[in-house]
Amino acid sequence: MNELLKDFIGPQIEEIISAYTSGNTDSLYFITIPDVDTLDLGIHEMASLVARTSNVYGRVARLAGMARAQYKLIEGSYKKVYKANRVGKNEAEREANALEAAESEYTALITAEAIVHLAESMEIGARIASESARKLIDKIQAIQVASAREEKGYYTDKDFNTY
């Protein structure tokens, strides 16, 4: 089961690295956070933006989860090798033997941890973009409701008087 999981996760992790190295601004894993000018978009364009940011967030969250899973697998492998080779006469000798035997696993562990950080930074950015798009569509809808009420004459002058 462990090997099947490793075989499944490996190619997914390569996607994280290629997303960063491609430099493609039209990536499936990055989206520009909506800015102030986005409020001028119509409701259909905003709905599209919400859908796109949600899709990016979903894809990136999936990759981040896989990166964390890979980290756990590599961490387990490192601990297994480290503990199995912790032999010697004194504490210093046991530590030296364990570190030497688990050197390649430690390197893999550090690399996996770096990939997790990359994936989580992608995830945070995608979450912020998705939440921003949702807030913008809420504001646009509120503006449209207010405009419709104003056009239909639901407001009177006394609505704007202070008490």
C-alpha cells in the first residue's frame, strides 16, 4: 500500500515544481487576486471569476494535501532507518551511526518539507483569491439591489435624514 501511494503521489508532486518553474501566468495553479477595477465587471464575469478561483483553490488544495502525505511517508522512512541504526557504545556513537545511515532519507525529508512549503504557499494564495472573488460578487450584488431600489423609488428624502 505504501509503494502504491508513493507511485501515485510522485507525479503529482512534480506538478507543484513545474507550476513554479514554468513561469506561465496562465497556470492552472495560480490566479491573480481580483483588484479594485474588477468591480466594473458584470455579474456574469464575476461569476466566472468566482468559479475559476474556486477551481484553482480546489486543485491547489489537492496538491498541498498530496505534498503533506508525501512528507509523512518520507518522515516515516527516515525515522525507521534512523532508529534501526541507532547502535553503539555511547550516546555520541549511537547518534553518529544513526545520522550516517539515514543521511539520504534526511535529504529526502528536507526536500519534501520544502515542497510542502511551496504547495502551502500556493494554497494560501489561491484561498485568498477565491475568498476575494466571492466578496467582490457579494458587493456587486448589493450594489445592483441598491440601484434597483433607487430606480423604483423605494427611497424617500426622509430615509437620509438623521434623527
